Amino acid sequence: MTRAPKPRANLSKLVDGLSRSLRGRRIVIAEPGRELPLALRGVSGASITIARFGAIDAAFLAEQMPDVILAPLMSPEHDILDLARVLAGAGYRGALRAYCAPLPRPEVVRREVAQIWPEGDFDILDIPAALPGPGPDPL
């Protein structure tokens, strides 16, 4: 019987992948949650800007010129569909990546975003749940 990978091992793989794919890029993180900034600790050589959802508009995007925008799939005030509407209206042509715990059917969210922002480059990053209780920081 194969054992499921531990969440901390999954997080380490995520950090390694993010480090390689985001190096040298301009990144905007919209309304970051706890999980993603931890995962970004290993990323080097990138320009990272933190932004509130309400600050993201055409002028902000023209000033920052992000290659990728990272945002939680859902937050108390908005969700990724709200952000996709803003980006579509602003004419944003970069990538949008939502992050969340693994979803049972991520293709449903991808289809919804594609309906709002058909020309968009959208995908979902699975952020594994952290292990409960005390333990060393894996990063």
C-alpha cells in the first residue's frame, strides 16, 4: 500500500516549483492569505508587490506591469471571479493564478473564469494544508 505524501513534503515541492517558475518575474499578490506568503519564502529574483483587491485597476496594472497576479480563490470580501472581472475590464493580459487547498473539480472554476475572462491565462495552484500542531518550519 502506498502512503500519501505528507503535507509538508507537498509544500516543499510547491516551494521548489514556485522558485523556478517565478524567478525574474513581476508578481502582484492580491489580498494574500497565510499559506502563499509562506510558500513564497523560497522564491528569489522576483519583484513582489502586495495589493488590496480595491487597489487593482487599469492604472495600478499599468504602473506595476505584473507578469502574474496571485490571489486566493476566495476571501471574505471577494473571490477569483470578482478579480477576473476587474482584470478583464482593465485589459490585463498577464497570468492570474488562484491558490487554495486542493479542489475536487478545479475545471469548474477554470470554466467560470474563462466565461468572464476568455482571453485570460488562468490556473489554480494547490496549496496543501499545513500539518496541525507544533513543528519545525519546513521552509
